[in-house]
Amino acid sequence: MLMFTKYVNAYCIHFGKIMNKKTNIGTAGIIRKNNKILIAQRKKDSWMEPNKWEFPGGKVEQNETYEDCLIREIQEELGIAISIDRLFMKTTHTYMKNNEEFPITLMVFLADWKEGDIRNIDCQDSKWIDTKDIKKFDFATADIPIVNKFLDSLK
């Protein structure tokens, strides 16, 4: 499979035909500060699982690295600066939009808060939480594998 900055061309067979589907590439960050991690709540009018919690991030733009994407998205959506530690995992999920598949691939990074006070610019809410409380939140489907792997990494 050939990877581009913004999407991956994935070929699938559907009723005997080869179909070309775009997979949207996004980033998410497990952002740490003082032994807590940052989670954000999707807006109530979001088409993708409104009101669900997620690890913040966003869509990769053309000619942008994954790391630059995450830094930009966190600044734009939450108003804080972060530093990237390392790639934690890659995960995929397919949402449905207007009865059509909307596949996404998330590049998930461990990152650390550098500076700034959180402003909920493009989310309904955000919280610094203790890792022991993570299961108390209703996470978006695409983020559940991230939650599980993160909790496994703490054992």
C-alpha cells in the first residue's frame, strides 16, 4: 500500500470489482502533564459520535508530517503548545457517513505539555485526568483501542 501525507489509497474487492477508497489520515496525542493525561470531548453537533471523549488531534494536511500535524492541531483546537515524545501506535477505524464508509487511520503519539492554558476552541470540553479514571469516560469508537493499549502499557 502506498502512503501519502493526506490519505492512503486502499484497494478493496466489492462484488467482484476493485474499488479505490481513500483513508483519511489523522493524528492523536496522549498528552501528559503532571502525571495526568489530556482528553477532549467532541462537540454536540459533530457528525462523528457527538459528545464522545477522545485523545485530541486532527487531520493531516498536504505536505505535513504527522508530528507537525499534531502540534498544529493541539495549538489550533486547545491553545496549548506540546512536544512530541514518540509514536505510540497506529490504529484504523471506519465510520459511516451518509451510508458510506469513512475509513480513518490514526497515528497516535505520546506527547508532553510545554506551555499555555487550555481553551476549548474546537471541542466541547477538555480535562486533565488521572490514568486510573480513564475508563469512566465514554470514548469514541476509534479511540477505544488507544485507551486499551495505553492502559496495558502502564501494567
